[in-house]
Amino acid sequence: LSFAPVALDDAANLLAGEDPKTTLVWTLTDGIAYFRGGAAPALARLNGLKLLGADDALFALCQDKFRSGAVLGALGLPVPQSGLARDGRWLVEPPVSSAGWFVKPSRLGAKIGIWPDSRSRDLGHALELSRRVFAAYRDDVVVQPYVTGRNARASFLGLKPDTGVEALGIVFVESGSDFQTMEDSLALYGDTG
């Protein structure tokens, strides 16, 4: 038994030569820039390899904030109500909010498309942000009631069956504001695209 980490950019060539009887692909996506992680399960499937972890359909769903929220809500889980806009037009009207709204791209990560003015006090500005995101990235925006909070990151990887809560890592990311922007993300992590 052995473990060999493979960069996603190298995975297509490497996986093409692996034996389906002896190879198991474990799809880890944390740290993969801009949600390219969904390619790993697809490459495994194309090469007839067994897979440990989420498949490509689940990756695709989870990479769309609006659709994943709709699915989770339909399953009875608590999710924030959301509006959806594309290039200055409402596809789904946002809920009423006395605190204003937060506007973020539906399918982008790493804070791409989140600017200092992504907290909107009026829906006209939210539509303007949707135009800006669409022009730059061709993505829709999710518009949700604004909630003040802190940016908390948590991760857990238990390598043994008896691994407990001691393996849980929780970190608060301080950006000097109520939310992180694309500029904050670049300052913290660099241009990893």
C-alpha cells in the first residue's frame, strides 16, 4: 500500500497509465485554486479507476452556491434565502432584508468577485454588482440578507479510526473588515490561479 500525492495539473497523464485493479483515487480539493477539484473524479472515471471521495456531479453541485442552497433547502436543511441575478436582471427576487444584502458570485471561489462594496444597502446596487461580476467572470450572483460575522475556517483529517476532536483545526481569518474581499484573499494566499 502506498500513497502518492498528485498535482491536478499532472493528474491526466499520470492516471492514464494506472492499473484499475490496484489504483484508488482519493479526491482532495482543499487548496485547489478556483474549484478545479471537480476534474479529479472525472479523470478517475474516464480511466476506469475506483474513487474515494465525492464524485464529479457532487463537486459540480457544491460549486454552485445558489443550486446547492436550493437542494439543501429542499432536503429540509436550514439555508439562507437567496436571490439570483445575472447581468443586471433578477432571475430570482431576493428576500426582504433590513440589514441589506451580501452579493457574491454563485460559482466562483477564493473571494473572486467580492469587492469592498459587496455589502449592498439597496437592490439597485446589487444589480450593478451583478453586472460587474458578469462582465468580469460571466457568472451569476447570489444575493442574500447580510449577516455580520467572522471568517472562521475549520478542517479535520483523521488518519486513524480513534482520531478525535483533537485533530480539528479552527482558525479565525482577520481581514480588518466584516468580510474578506478578493484583495484580502490575494494578500493572504497570493495569486494561486
